[in-house]
Amino acid sequence: MIKPLTQYAKASGCGCKIQPAVLQEILQGFTLNAASFPHLVLGNSGGDDCSVYNLGDGKYLLQTVDFFTPLVNDAKIFGMAAAANALSDAWAMGGKPIMANAVMGWPVDVLPVSMAREVMSGALEVCNAMGVALAGGHTIDSPEPMFGLSVTGLVESTNLKTNGGAKVGDVLILTKPLGLGILSAAHKRGLTSTEQDEILYKWIVQTNHVGSILGGISGVHAMTDVTGFGLAGHLLELCKSSGLGAVLNSNNLPKISQAMSFAAQFVLPDNAMRNWNAYEGEIDMQDAGAFAWLVDPQSSGGLLLSVGADSVGEVEAALRAAQCFHQTIGEMVELQTLPNGKILSVI
């Protein structure tokens, strides 16, 4: 008898990421100095979503890879979400993905090939809709199912967005509500209703393609997507790369209403607490009610934008034109305005 797909993996979606503290230990001493390679614009030093290579013609090549274990039991939705999540890295840099290769691990003696084909079908549907060639890939026989994409993209050099460009006074905008990890954890545990599953599916397959439009707006000073390290983790990366702090208004954090009851019961992914353990020393948490939403690992989460105050109207107009959800959640500040040793304040 075949169990639900999520039961074949220890963790779900971006919640399967190696916890931040362990990742730092693994990568210690392996930071790549881009200056050592003449055409490398960005390596792994700033936690950016893609590595960036200068093609020498005013364009940069973007390269990334992203994959995870099943976050839902519907194989096709899993494939769609994994594809949307991987492609998002190129959009988060202000660019456009042009080609992808599939990365699949599948327990072929346990799960049927037909289910693996459903995963591939979902990914292909998203890639085709976004004009991205799913051109090849690599598969292995693995104990846990996993799927994602290696993505190649392009961006005009003037449109590149990184973690490191935020400025004091920038407004922080988020383009998807929080709670995707909470809902997927509840789904894995068999606690969700049909309505809650449908809401989860809606958000995880939605792409962040508006990022390529935002790349052309100079007032967008920094941009990233919110995935496995949660809003707090990815905002802290942006802060550190920019040498600034941030203040979040907890009342303005957008939350998926269907996830609220689970958050109140602390139905959270395992990685939520590991995220908090990694970041708590850098956070001035004045509103404990924001805890679950800050550390919840988002799978195929939204874009986080740091926008100059005089460009907020232009950015919001672009998001409305793209029919993209958006919410102002805080601002970037000087580090010395925060309590000693803190980088992020939640009020």
C-alpha cells in the first residue's frame, strides 16, 4: 500500500533545508572571492539567490539550483511548486529564467514511476507557462523523493538586484502572505481541510515572475525571496549584506488566515525552531505573537523588496498591474538605532 507522498520524507518543502547553524559550519572557509575570477560578479559571499557571471555585453548570466522534498501529497502540485520555487531565484535577482534542468531523486522501488511523471508534468506546466525551456536534467534512485530545477537566467547589468543594496529609510514590501510552512506541516500531519489544502496549493504554485519587472525599477534597492530560513532569516541576510538593520511592524505581517489556528496550536515545521535558534540573538522580539510567522520556512514564498520611499508608488503600481499580492511590513534603519547587538526589531 502506498502512503501519502509527504510520508516518504523526513521534512517537507523548504523545511528540509539544512539548519542555518549547521550550514554555516559546512561552508566555513569556503566563501568564494569573486575578485579571483575576472567575470564572476557574485559568488556565495552575500547569500544571494543566484551566482552571477558577466557576459561582457551588458548582460549577466544567472545560475542557481533549488530542490526539496514533497510538501504536499499531490504529486503534480509538488512538481509545480518545486519549479516555481526554483525559478523564483532568477526573478529575485531582477532577471528572467530562460532554461532549466530537472533535478530528481526518486525511490523507484517504493513509489511508482507514474507518480514521478506527475511531478515532472507539473514542473513542465510551470516552465512552459513562463517561457522557460525545461531542457534536460539528472535523476538518482534515492531513499526520499526530491525534486527541483537547476536554472539559468539573464538580467541586464543595470537591473541586477542583490541582498546588498538596501538603504536607510527603505520600505520593506512582501509579495506573498506568510504561513506556507505551517499549512504544509499541518497537511503532512493530516490535519488540513480541503479548503486549507486549496489555499496552500494556490500560493505555492504562484510564480514570482513580477521580479523581472521590478528589476527595471531603480528604486528597488534590494530584493530576495523568502524560503526555508523564514522571513526573519532572509531579512537578516539582506540586512547583513547591506550593513543595516530593519524594523518590522508585527501588525502588518500578512498571514494566511487558514493557517492561524495551526500557528496558535504551534503546529510548525521542525525547521521553524531551528531557524529561531540560529537567529534569536540578532532579533529584538517585542511582540512574541509574531514568532511563528517570522521563522516559518516558506516553500515557494514571496519576494521581499527594499524600496526607496519615493519609489513605493511606482512599485505598488507595477505589483497591482501584475495582479500580485503585496504588503508593506517595515523599514530599513541604521544599526545603531536598534538595541545593542540586534539587527532586526519586531514591534
